[in-house]
Amino acid sequence: MAKRSKPGRKGARIRDAAGRRTEMRIGNRAHAAAVDQGMHLLNAGDYEAANQKFRSVLNANVEHPAALHGMGLLATRTGRATVGVELMRRAIQGDSEDAAFQNNLGTILEDQEAYEEALELYKKTVKLAPRNPAGYNNVASVMARLDRNSDALEYAREAVRLAPNEPGVLVNYATILADVGAFLDAEPYFQKAIGLSPDFPQAHFNYSLHLLNHGRWDEAWRHYDWRFQAPGLRSAPRFFPQPVWNGRDFKGSKIIFWAEQGIGDEIWFSSMLPDAIALGGDVIIECTDRLVSLFERSFPSAEIHPFRYLDAEQGRLPIDANCPFGSLGRFMRRDQDSFPKAGGWLVPDPVRLETYLARLAEAGPGPYVGLCWRSGLAGAFRDPQYATIQHLKPVLDTPDVTFVNLQYDVRPEELEAAARMGKPIVHFDDLDQRNDLEAAAAMTAAMDFVISAGTSVRSMAGALNVPGLEFRPLPVPETLLMDGHHPWYPSLVVRGKRRAEGWEKLFGAMGGELPDLLADAARYDRTPRRL
């Protein structure tokens, strides 16, 4: 699933007052006016004129705090964030009591993923400007990134109290509520934000993720297309000359479906391509180059091209319409009845599959259970969402099972830890599961069962119709599941936990459940859907 978009920060109210308030203290009204003019020009996008105003002040006083602050913002907006940080630090050295300086440096550092330092700056902003909601909103946002959601709620709630009609504040609060599992509480704040600002992309997109997580499909897709306008996402808009497909039968026409976001999302959304192909007409599929051969085998009636297929995008081919993968949902998955009851739409390389089956037989007896316990995108705010190898001990204690590594960036110390726990994990050093997705698909298809976090490994297992279990760091809404299974991946069951709980309870239960799940998997029909 696509990551949520960061709600808009409410830093402008602090920033606008910075130069004037500082200058009133140090008494140079001409400099104050120049800084004010520079800030106005900066916010209007006239960077050259803004630069001249700030420099006119710095020529008189090279350490002028407000002018340094303005130059820092200018440097950041023109792609020189490192210079911007240094200028902002000098501004704070000259005036540590200006809330705007603290707040705006915090936003730059947050964008650079220096979350702990950004948090300290935001907290100073709150102390210096206790009646301004921007500081509280930013503290809440970065705390949520650090997985400190209980503390984040306190600050987000105060931001809402101070600014009950500010859409960015409302979206931040709603998103944090949803992240801690307070789904019903979150919804009114999403709706109020959209009511106040109907064109606010982050409100629509974050609300769409909330609705998707609850299986409210038709409603969710109406908001999901805002992803192309929400900052901080990988859904970059494309500008094909052809119109966007309207979902109708296109027999006698040619349409290009193009992938977006990450590999996991690309595999996820490709589940709808068989439905689109079945409508007739000529189909072109543009995808990540690592998926081309796998898609060629899986969608033999379509023409497959690697990203970026410029002949199509630049109008050099007779194509009638285009459609991004993620927009297929509004036509193909509008309610539970539109989801296939049988999974599997990707077909592994049969030669590689036989090779890995033979190698696994040499490594130990089946059943073979593939493991993926975390994302490869490590970071302070992502790590708590995933398990560690130590958490898997109750699962690894299951007798008569050979466990296999599907973690594409496994660390040597993780494999060593599993061995010390008495259950070595089979790992093939020559298998590049990150870059060789044909190999990853074949290895995954060789598994009898897969246990995975919500990563591309989960997506691959579901796409190949391999039985498995996805574990989540939050409760799983009952309205999402279909007969206890993942709606997009019918071969997978889903288990979640409360945010405040550790992983121990969930993995303890999974260890006890695994023998029964393996028995069910042995009876599961793994025949993929065919076109």
C-alpha cells in the first residue's frame, strides 16, 4: 500500500512574523522592512528579488538573524538544503527566541529524515509560541514518524483545539488516530478537513488509505486519485497525450496501463490486469524493468514494455487511452463481490522453480516456510512497524519445518541469531531477491507457506497463489477481510496486533497456529487464474 502523505504544515503563521518581531527588538526598521519584503518575494516565488533584499541587509550586518533565516529558506527552496540548514543554524545562534527560526529549521531537517533533531526544534517552537498550532502539529507529525503515537496524539489534539478549522491540522490528527487503530474516531476529522478544503490532496489521499483499510472500496477510489497531487509520494503524474481510460469496453482500441509506486504496489495492482485484458482490445503494459519477463509470461496476450515507454508517452504510437495501475480499482474492485475468490495471476519461470525445489530438497525436508520479517526501507519511523528475527522464535520453534529466507536484504547477524535460537534459516547467497525478481518469484513459488510483513514479499506470495500469513502492526478491520483472508490475495490470512503491544503475543499465537495453517496449505488449490 502506498505510504501516507504528510499533511500540510501550518508554519506560515510563525514564519511571517519572524523578521518583523526580531527587528522590533533590535531596532532597525529599515532592515525589518527589507526582510519583510524579501519574505514576501520569497513566498511569491521571485527568488532573485528576494535574494537581493536579504543580501542588502547582510551587507550591513553579516550575522543579521532574520536575513540569515530568509536566505536559509531561499537556499532550501532552490535545492541547496545543506546550505539552508547552516544559514538557519546561524540565525538561531543570533536569536534563539524566534519561534519561526526553530520551526522552519525543523521542517528542513524533518524532510532530511533527521527526525530527533527536528522534534527538539518543534518542541522549542511550542515553548516560544504556545498559542500557535503549527508547533503542536509539527511535534505530532514527527512523533508519529518515530512511532510515538500516544505522545503524538496529545500534541495533535492540542493543535486541533487551537485551530479547529485548519485542514492540515485536522488531517494530521485524523491520520494519527487511524494509525493507532482509532478508526471510527478518525473519520469525522478526515471528512471535516475535506469539507473545509475540497481541493486538499493530502486530506483525500490519507482518507483513501483509511477507507481502503476498511474495505470501503467504492468510496475509497474516489479519493485515491488525489495521490498524484499529494507531496511526498512516489505516484508521479504522467502526461500521456491520450485520454485517461473511462472503464468502458475497448474492443477494437488500444490502451496502455502503466505502473506506479513501489514494486509491492505494482504487483498488487497488477492483480486487476486480467480483468482489464478480458474486456478485449489491444493491451500494452508498462512496468518496472525487473518485472518485464515475469509479466510477459503471466500476461501473454499483452505487449509488455519497461518503464519508461516514451513512444507511448510522447504520442508516437496509435494508442487510444491510458490508465495508471492504481486507477483500475475504481472500475474493477468496487465491492467485495468484484474480488476474485481464487488468487494467483503471476506465473514463475518453471525451470527456475524446479531448480530451487531441487536445492531446497538438498537443504532439508519440507514443508518449506519462507520468512520475511521487515521492510528493506529501514529508518527510525519504519522499524517499529516490523518485527525482528528474535520475535520469530515461537514460529521457528515449530517442529518438522524447514525455514527459508525471503528477506532480500538479510543481515548476517540475523541469520546467526536464528542459528543460535536452534533453528537455522536456509539462505542461498547467490540469490538476489532484490534485483532478480524472476528468481524471487521462483523461490517464493517453491514455498509451501510464507510468513511476511506487509512488504513486496507478501505481494509476491499472494500474486503467485502461495498460501501464507501477513502480520501487521495494527488490528485488522473485520470489514477488510473476506472469509478471514486478504481480499487482494485470497491465499493469505492476515493477523494484527494492538499498536501498544509488542510483537511477542502475536508471534506466540502464530507459532501455535502454524501447524494447522500448514495442514490447510497442503490442501489449498494453487492453480493460478489464467486469462
